[in-house]
Amino acid sequence: MLLLRWLALVVSLSLFAATPAHADDPMFSWTDDPDHGTCVLALGDQPVLLYMYAYDPSTEETLHNTYKVYHHVYAPGTGTRLTKGPGGQYTHHRGLYVAWNKTGYEGTSADFWHCTKGAHQRHIKFHDKTVTAEHAAMTSEIHWNDADGKPVIVELRTLEVRRLPWPSADQPGWQINWRSQLESRRGTITLDGDRQHAGFQFRADQPVADAASARYIRPAGFPDQPAAFEVDDRTAPDGHINLNWLAMSYPLANDKGVVEKYTVQYCEDPALPKPSRYSERPYGRFGAFFKTTLEADKPLTLRYQLNITRGDSPAPETLQAWYKEFTQSLQPAK
């Protein structure tokens, strides 16, 4: 498998400087494998992202493994895979992904979260892949299809990756900017569900679930407990909302059995619909969702940023500063 081939390439750690890059710094590169439906982003020999876009409905097993499009994320400096694929606890949780379990249109509803009753997400084509020594970006077209293979929503998904310098670490992290433009193909569409089964979410790899080892850092004014703050939509639908950012830390072992700590900060565009209901779980899934209506002539653009670091977690003040920088980057140029 391509994943195993790439992991085999990670035989040593590469130290690279914070941006701006120098001529001798490793370059970002995309390597597409259409036969297996994967596309790897690497920095030198180190994997950064793995875009999982295969769709194979030939058997029940292959359909189960390929009914949604998602991205794996790899650890800065080590190449350890940080995210989960099919199987494990909640098989539909996979890496970085976006969906709503109650997508209403034309008097019916589709579940693009669990991908039941034939609903599925299918990669159609790449619109762009760019790389420099300082950043990489990819835009892909993804159709959220009904059981007949006809699109309900067309998504243009762009991921941009940069090094994330921060003074407390020998190794810079990753900064991933996520942009999804959702366009209706079925008139007025309602995006609905609950905080456990909708929105843009991150799922840590299965060992985190096995040990229930996810811990959380929140902005000032929200619970400061490290354990997951779990909210039930049925009893507290407006609890734990509008955080703006949330961070999860967890330990993972690399292929040599060495355990290291990683932190993932999730930043949300403040212009997205409100309330934004946040979810966090000890098994390592976290993110936020909102309810909205998607009109045929008004595409919805989702913008998020993930800041991923290795080692001791950044201080809340640093995380807040990164969120502020993210929101400032969304402002139109004057």
C-alpha cells in the first residue's frame, strides 16, 4: 500500500527552519496514485497529508472503506500517522472530514456522516495542486451523491499547508488551512444534525480511543478541565457553543514504540452560522457543527485552521494568538 511505502521512507528526522525557507530546505511535493485513490503530500521524505479519495462500490467491504473522502494527517518531525481510517471505534470517523448526518432536500434526507442507504462522497477531479518550499495546496472537487450517484452537494475543497514555527519546539509544526465551498444541486438544502454527527471534525488514531487519552485545552471563559467536556444535545443543546477555537492533545507511539505527545488546535471562521456547537470526546474526536440552509444560488464557504505541534502543548495564550492571526487572515485586504 502507498501508505506503507511512504512510512518506510521516513528513516530519519529532517530538521528544517521556520519560514521563510532557504534554498537548501526540503521541498513540499504531491504524489498522486489514481489506481489506489490516494495522493500524498510530503516535505522531503516526510509525509504530511494523505488524501484518501478512492471510491470502489464493487463489494460491501470496499464500499465501506471508500464511501467518504477524507485526509490523514502525519506528525511533524516523525511522520507518525495522527488520524484514524476505517475500522476501530466508530468506523465512519476518518481523519479530517466534513459532513452532515441530516442533509435535507426535495422532501427527503441523506446521511453523509455515516453514509447509509447509498449516500456517499465521491472525488471527481483535482482542480489544482501547487507546491513551493514554503507551502503546498490542493483543490479537489467532491460530489456528495445520493444512492443513484447523483450529486446533492458539490464541494470544492482546498487544503493549504505551511510550516508552523513556534519557539517552544525544536521542530516546527504544521498549519493546515481548510476551505470547503458547498454548492447545492437540489434547490434548497438544510444542513442539520447534532454536534456528534455533523460539521467539520478531526479524529485521532485508534490507540487514543483504546486508552481514552485525549485531553483538551479551551479558551478563557470555558471549562478548564483536561478531560473531555461532554454535552448532550437533547438536554443541553445550547451548551458549549461558540468557543472559536479548541485544542486536543494526546500521546501516540511511533513505529519504534516511542511515545510522543501531539496537540491539534481547531480554529473556526467566526463568520460561520451560529450557534456553533462544539463536541469533544475522550476517544479523540472533536470539532463543531452548526445548522443552516444552503440555497441553490448561494454557495456556503467553510473556513477552518488546524495548528499541529509535537511535544509539550502550546500555552493557551499562544493558541489564542494563533486564532487571532487566523481571523485576521480572513479579513479582506485594504
